[in-house]
Amino acid sequence: MPPPPANSIDRINVYNEKHLHAALKAWYTRPGDRLEVAIDGYIIDIVRDDLLIEVQTAGFSSLKHKLACLLPRHPVRLVYPIPQEKWLVKRHGSGQTSRRKSPQRGSIYRLFSELVSFPHLPALPNFSLEILLTQEEEIRRHEAGRRWRRGGWVTEERRLLQVVGQQRFNTPAELAALLPANLPTPFTTADLASALGQPRRLAQQMAYCLRELALILPAGKQGNAISYVIPEP
């Protein structure tokens, strides 16, 4: 694989590619796709005909400049994994390892915790978002004096085990389909959290994103909480 062009301003280094990113890229690639292609000064993960596909395993905000440059001239699809199930693998100093399943389960609603930093992203022309629900391992190693909240355990890498589901959003309106049907009118983020079975903070992030996209509208207050309504089509 040739190195990126010298004038590339893209910060992705394919030689330091993490396991999760590489595995997702391999899973998503179809026959005929081109990998690691230099376009407009950036290295693109996958090029499928005229579609540019970027696999992103971290926050969306780091892509703002890249997408601002690419979207006016190219259709771009952002592929983002959400671990529905996760196993924690700890590598002990003795050389032994332990493995247990995390009690936390991810859901597609977690996309809003990333989208909150870039809420207008789905409304940009030529943009689409694909969420992959996955099973993965999180490899941790112990470093004395580090991450006191985790007892010194730091994440070394994430490994893909399996893709168990996927959902694509081609337009902002398709995100509104994630709103539960049993919401009262109007509703608060407390109502939304209860209907989704998700934490209140995630419901607040979802409401913020949908409000910025005009998919829900503020309709006054219930006590100290803002209430929302879903506009007519």
C-alpha cells in the first residue's frame, strides 16, 4: 500500500490503523471497491464508484473540516459502530488474562451522543450516515497510577467480533423515525427517556439534535422542563 501523498492534510495514518477500524473497513468493503484513495488532499477509507465511505470509530467533531471540504463535490457516507454487546478483556502483569461480559448494552440511540457535537451534519447535502451495531472486545492493560477511576486499567484497543445489525439514514427526516410512537403530546425529555428506556442525558442529547434539525419543536414548558411537539409532515 503506497503512503499518503506528501501534501495530504488528512491526519489518518494507515500504518497506525487500529484493529477495530481495519476490521470494520474489511467487513464493509465490497468487490470493486478501492481502499485508501487520495481525494482532494484526504485519504478516503473506501471509494465505491462515486461514493466516498469513511469509517469513524471516535467522535464526529474531528471530521468537520474534512466533510466541509468533501461534501460540496462528493457524496459521503459515514459509517459508525455502536457496540450492542461488549466483552472486557484484562491483561494482567503476570501474563494472565481475564474476560467478562460488560453489563452495559449499547443501542442505536447512542448515535446522538456523538451527533450532539455536530447536530446539523445529517442536513448537509450529499451526506448519509450508517450505524453498525456490533459485538466487540475491549482490551485493557494495567498501568499503575493511571485512570484511578478504573483502578489503573487503560483501554489498549477495541476488537470487532461481529456486526449484528445496521441502519442507514439518508435524510434528516429518517432520524425522526427513532422517536417512539407512545410519546405524549407535548413531551419532555423525561417522557422521551422513559419511552426509550434510556438515560435522561441521552434523551436530552437526542432532543437537542432533533430540535436543531427542526424535527421536533419547542412548545413551552412543563415546570422547569422544555416541552416539545412533533411538527406535521
